[in-house]
Amino acid sequence: MRSTMRMISSYSRTIILAVVQATNDIATQPIIQRARHFDRAGERTVGIITKPDLINKGTEGRIALLTNNLDSTRLKHGFFLLKNPSPQQLEEGISLSERKRQEADFFRSPPWREHGIDLSRVGVDRLQPFLQSLLGDHIERELPKVCAEVRLLLDKTKIQLQDLGQERSTVSEQRFFLSKLSMDFVGLTQAALDGTYQHIASDFFGYDENGISRNRFRGQIHTLNSLFADYMRDKSQKRKMGRVPIDDLFESSADSEEGRAKEDKYDHSSDADEPFYMNETEFDRWIKKEYSGIGVTRQLQQRTSYGTLP
């Protein structure tokens, strides 16, 4: 219940009737604090004080100050003071006219008349026209906002209905929809591969906030081809003639056992992307070694074909 009251009070279009009992400390009442929290300007809050017939004698002055909006607890629209019928009067079925008469007589009695209470803020007869006027002004102020929100929600709902497409209540309509959906998919795929993006689903082939269109397959393929070409140009060679990164790689003689051991160490396939750099002497030695290996292989093949192997 409290959560519902808080939710309703937070709406800018509601009128808050802050009803408090005259027997309580008005300033500390939760409804007053809640009204000030949700309606800081006080444009839609009206205070209503009830049960003035139950207060202690001699405290009428405090209630009169509240009714005249002269107490420390003040509201922009002030307070109204009401006297409700007693439970016995309600059981007896008091009429509306009699209730109003008794209420007026009660506030004309000496304890209230002596404190100069503002009679325009007393009784149901005074409260009703005030609320009607306040509600009318509030509706006039809020109605343009309501109309704008309704138009916005209406436009949003229309867009959602358009996204759903036409109604498909029969089997033939459903089949036609699925067939059209598959043909649209084929069209999107073909346009993506052909690179013709101008005349079909521009939103699908559009750019994101980073200026990238991931659905333009033809453009993506072109970009990947360029990257692959650069890679093959720079890193496709397993051995490359150039300056050796390690200058003292082959300090000893090329014919020495140590030199041949170092050469053999680097004379195999590598999993690294970077090519193996060799100077001109090392490159010539590698070519001679490869060709000598090819010659031995051919001799073995020829002997095998002539049956000369043991």
C-alpha cells in the first residue's frame, strides 16, 4: 500500500491531498514530508486537517494558525479544516445538509471564533470549489504534455505494427511470407558478394558508429586480399637474402665444421612468420646444397628404375 501511495504521489499529474489529524503533530506527519519530497514547488498539494473536535482544550490556537497558513508548517495552497460526523451520527444516518449545518455551527463556536480562524478555509462547502478550480488549472497545465506523450506512443506503436508486417492468418499467406523472406535473404547475400549496396537494404549495409560496415562482404574480401598480398610479399619467403640480424652468426670459415653446423641449424622449416635472413655467401651455399641433394635423389631414382640397387 505504501509503495502504491509513493508511486501515485510521484506522478506530476496527481493532486496530493495531505490529510492529517488535528490531534497529531502536523510537521512530523509522513504525508507532509512525502508531499514536500515529490512536490517541492507545492503546486499540487493541499493540506486537510480533520478531527478538530478531539483536540485538547486550549490548543485551538495552534490549529487556527495552521488553517490560516501562519504556522511554521506551511503549504503553497494552505490547509482546510474539516469536522467529520461522529461514528454515532453516521450510524443514525445524518443527512448531508445536517452535516454541513453542524460543521458550520462548530467552527462558529467561541473557541474557534476567538482565534480569528479564516472561515473561507473551513468546511466541505469551501473545499469542494477550491479543489475544482485547482484541478481545472492543473489539467489545463498538464493536458498538452499528455497529448504530446500520447502522440509519441501512438507513433511508436505504429512503427512496431509496421515492423510486424501484414497479417498472415492463412497457410498460403504464411508460405508466401517465408518464400519472400528466403528470396530477400538470397538478394542480400548476392548484393553483399557483388558489392551492389545502393539499391537494396541500405540500413543493412550501412555503417556503424565507428564508420565500419561489417556486412559489405565484397569490401571485406577486398580488404582481406590486400592484407594477404602484403603478407605474402613481406613474409612468404622462408629464406631471404639480406643483412643478417646477428652479424657474428657465421664468424668461422664457411668450410669449417662449426660453420656447417651453424648452417645446418638454420637450414630447416620454421614455424615463425618472419623469414630467415641470409647473406650472399650463405645463400649460395644453401642453393648448392639443395641442388646436390636433388642430384643424389635423381641417381637413386634412376638406379631403382634400372634395378641396380642391391
